[in-house]
Amino acid sequence: MKFTDLFVRRPVLALVVSTLILLMGLLAINNLPIRQYPLTESSTLTITTQYPGASPQLMQGFVTQAIAQSVATVEDVDYMSSTSTQGKSVITVRMKLNADSNKAMTQVMAKVNEVKYRLPEQAYDPVIVKSSGEATAVAYVGFSSPTLSTAALSDYLQRVVQPQLSSIEGVGSIDLNGGQKMAMRIWLDANRMAAHGISGSDVAQALLNNNVQAAPGQAKGLYVVSDIQINTDLVDVAEFRQLVVKSSAAGVVHLNDIATVELGAASTDTSATMDGVQAVFFGLNAAPNANPLVIVKKLNELLPGIRANLPPDVKVAVPFELARFISASIDEVLGTLGEAIAIVVLVIF
């Protein structure tokens, strides 16, 4: 007796089995994750250390090498790569497939802390970021303005917009592309400094001595407690210009006498444009187990609120996002599935 004869002679059994297969298929569809690639944990840890003014050779010998040697002993490391540029060290640690990214993050932080005492005193603390390791971000959000400077636009976006984007489910980190940090730029005039007998270290020391954050505390009486506040920092360009660099019997030398002081960008090494206008882009990187479709969906829900609160003349757009490619693949699969169902029904009929 053939296996198929059982279902021919027992139509009720055939109906029950067919219904069971249909229900299992519907349950699988509801629980099937929609992703560009299969769900795997492929994590990358990036360790960034900045040391303003340091040469690439110094960064390589005293920062990159020290951190890399310590991090190399972390478990489940697939491979490492590093770059040392002017004032910046970047170490990329790629973990093995399906390695626990949270465990790896903890171990890397511990290894970095072990060698922090060996780093130069002026170097900033290393920053460790965990990401999915993809070469391209899930989405890029661009902001442009014909009136605001890039530094001013970057400052606003980092304070107001970036925290909102960081709250999106599945976003592991956010890259700032084309942005510039606000800084008080002091352009020293060597001729005027020589005329007043002032060196660069004198200016640096004057800034350290006269621009500090003080915490004086409280004054307590029997019935009254008063908070003490002392203005020991400089808050605008005018105060920096009037900073006393040198005082002697010959007179007082202000910073404005030996330098040009202005508020501007800390660095202009990078820039970006959108539709021919200077712009700043946020790259949204997915966490190791995040779904790109969910990230783009939440981003589109968040954009109207961000757009409504932007300063005048600031435009926002999403020039690239991965969801469109995933959606196109899903549409192709659904179309093929519909054709297959139609052909099967026709053949059975």
C-alpha cells in the first residue's frame, strides 16, 4: 500500500493534516523575524583615544601599542586592526561569530583600564563603542543650513537631536560625519609675543590659572545655609580677550594684545554637503542583535517631531537607509509566493 493511498481513502485525515500544516505555517510567519541577513551576533568593539597635537608616531608607540597588546588577550577575538593618525588612535576589535558582545565589552574595558596608567598624561581617556561590525550604517540622517555655521549646527544637533536618535530601539552607536566642535580659537602673534616677552607656555598657564571650575561649597549658620557660587570661568569672547597674561611694572598685557580671539570650529579637517549645502550627518549603527527594519521605522516616526523643533532654515533628510532594500526583497518573495500558490492551485484543480 502506498503512503498516499491512506489519505485518498481517509479524506478527513487528509483535511486534518492539511489544516495542521496550514496552522503551523501561519504561526511560523508571525514569529519569523524580517531581516536583511540571518540573525547572528557579529560584534565589533572600537577603542578611540585622542591626544591633541601628538604625532602619529607618538600615538602608535605610546597609545595604540599599549592598548592593543592588552586587549589582544581578550577571549573570542577574531582579529584586530588599528590606525594611528595625528592626535588620534583607533583600535578595532572584531569578535568571533556569535560571541557574547556584552561579555567582550566588559573584558575589553577591564583590559583598557589595566594600561591607562601607561598612557601619556595629556591623553584623553579611551572611549569604547560596541557595534554590529557592519561597514555601512543602517541609516544616515542629514541636516543642512545655509545660514548657520557647521560648528554651530553641530553643537545644536549634538545637544538636542543626538539624544533623541540614541533612544531609538536597536541603535548601538551614532557617528557624526562632517561635524565640527565649537571651541575658543586663540591665534597667537609671534611678533607681538616677542615684543612683550611672552612665550606660549605663559599663555597656556594663564588660561589654566584664570579659567577654572570652582566648587566652594556652602556657608552654614545656626539657622541659615547659603550656597556659595564663585564665577571663576570665562564665558564669552570678550572675557577671554581681557584675560591678563602678564602683569609687571611696565603694565598689564591682555590676551587681546598678543592674539586674535574668536569662537569657531576646533577643527576643519572634515566636511560634508547635502544638495550643495554644508551639512552634518548622523550615521545610525545597529546593535549586534538589532533589526534594521525596526530602527528605520522608529526613525521615520521620530523625524516629524525633530523637524518641527529645528531652528529656521535647517533642513533634515534621510538620503540612505537599508530598509528600502530589505522591503524590496520581501516584496519579491511575496510576489514569488503568490505565483507559486496560484500555480499549485491550478495544477491541483
